Amino acid sequence: MKPVKIYTTTYCGYCVRAKDLLKRKGVSYEEVDVTGDDTARAKLVEMSGGQRTVPQIFIGDTHVGGYTDLAQLDRDKKLDSMLQA
């Protein structure tokens, strides 16, 4: 399984939803909390092509986007293959 990294903040409801979706699927992930961490936030903006919002989710080297993007991949039955590829 490809590694999953999710950038979050402590006050983000969509972050909670994204982590719950991954947990329900049995996917382990690395969480990077960027709350109050300007250096980590700047790195996230650079890696995500300018996105400042959270969550931002990466599967392997692929930037998936946020929670709605992750949920759409799951609804479209594409998430499992991305995780396994």
C-alpha cells in the first residue's frame, strides 16, 4: 500500500472527516498538523501547488486534494486502486 500523508489543523471538521474515511477503509496515514506552524504550512503550499486549505491529502507522491476530492475518489471506486498501485 502506498503511504498516505494528510495535512491538518486542530480546528478542521473536514480533516476529521478525511481521517474517518481513511480509518473506515483500514488505511494508515501520517498526519502533519500545521496549526500554528508557518514552516510546515509553507511547505504544504509549495507541495500542493498553492493550496493553503486543509486537509490536503497525498497518496504516495500524488496530491489528491482535500476531503471532498478523497470522498469522490472513494465514491467513484478509484481510491482503492490508487492506494494499491
